[in-house]
Amino acid sequence: MASFTVSHIERIDDVTVLTTLEPTEITTGQTIIVASVGSGMNGTYQVISTEPYGFAGVDAWGDLVFDYDVIRENQLLYKNTGDNVDRQAVTAGTVTFTPTCTWITASDVADWLNLDYTDEQDTAFLDNCVSAANAFAYRRRRSARYSDSLVLVPDGAAKMGTIMYAAALFREKGSVDSFQSFDAMPVTAPTGSMGQILRLLGCNRASVG
């Protein structure tokens, strides 16, 4: 879970605008938890915009209106019913969210495995493998000091490494010993060795600057 400090708050036409001190990886559609900002703005909400411009309100069609002459970085907007609140500084507010990496999908892994699954349990397990592989790949690259997007996969190599890891996890299901070796040694295996996976992810080497 990542936490960010809120520097300013504002509410216009039942839309709250939070400004954080530092850039975040929070994007539209993600869920955030707001605390200690006051004015009835605390709680769990879904972000509806991160536009870096002055918010001017909601028009007659329900669209968000911005003043593009006013630049305001690090903004998070969400629906929050209440009286209008002029933009003001806060001292103790925080925004937290759980980063969720979505570099690959179950379809990517099913294609790699040439798998046409119909069993609901296999489908659910494959989804779990994909979620775990996305989290693993993102963490490993972050530990190697890469600055990656949670949504956009860095490149084809990182995507392939993540797919191969998810496939290895899926092939582990129900095995007594193991289908896939997780040793970092470059051993050839049906879905690719851990050494190959880490090379594709750009890890297990000197940290990037």
C-alpha cells in the first residue's frame, strides 16, 4: 500500500479535488482511501480524473470543466456530495491506495500455453497466476530501481518475462515435485527457466541509475 500527503483540498459541484505533495501512480478508475482532510471528504472513493488543471465545476451535461490556463499538478478528483469548499491547504491529510499491476492478462498466458481452458477452477487459478506474476514482475523491477507504470508494460521483454512466470505458476498446479524449475540457473524448461525470466525482466544485474 502506498501513502501520499495531501497539500490542498477543494470541492465544487459535488466533486472533491485533492492535491498531493508528490506525484502518484494513481490513475482514473483506481480506488483511494482519503483520511484526515476534513470537510466530509474522508472515505473510500474511485478517482474520476487526474487532470492537472484548475477545476471549474460540472456543466449541464455532467462533464468536468477545467481552466486550462491554470496548471495544478498531482490532482485527484472524486465524487463527494457536500457544500462547495474553496481551495485551501491542509496539514495532516493522506491518500492511500494499493498498487495493482496489469501488464499481462489471462489471454496472454493462455495463448503462450496454447491453452483452451473451460473448467471454472482452471480459469480462476489462471487469473490468480496472472495477478501474482504481474505483482512479482513489478516488484522485482522496482527493487532493481526501474520506474515503471502499473498499467503500461515497459517493453516486449518485460511482458514476455511476466507471461512466462505466470505460465510457470500455472504449470505448478497439482504437481508433486515441480513442472517448472524456479532455480535461477539458465536451465531449459517447457515454459522457460527463472534465469530466462529474470533476464527478460532486466533483473539480477547491476541496478539501473
